[in-house]
Amino acid sequence: MKMKVEFEGDYIEDDELFKWIIHAGDLHSAVWEARQEIRSRLKYGEGISNEEERLLEKLQEILYVDGLDW
């Protein structure tokens, strides 16, 4: 699939938004990897305390982004 993205506006004025758009792929990868590490720790981690389990479940919930789970 090919996509064409076109930006209009003042680059200097919209600098922060432009950076967010450019690095959206990096953000996606980071969130995905963090969720996989949490999932792995919850599933295979031996000897995790109830407190750690609750924390990991909360982090997993916080990092949930609709559309990121394929």
C-alpha cells in the first residue's frame, strides 16, 4: 500500500506537531515492545509478587492503544 502525505502550513510554527507525526512509527514500536515485555513477564515470570503483578497489569492497561493489537 502506498500513501501520500502532504503538509501545509508554517514549518516553524507547527514544528512540534510535525515531529510527532514523523516519529509516530517509533512511538508505535516502543509501546508495542513495552506491552510485549509486560505480557511476557506476567505470563512466564516466576515469583512475581501480587504488588508487581498489579503494577504490570496497570501499566499494560495504560499502554493500551486501540488498533495497536493486530
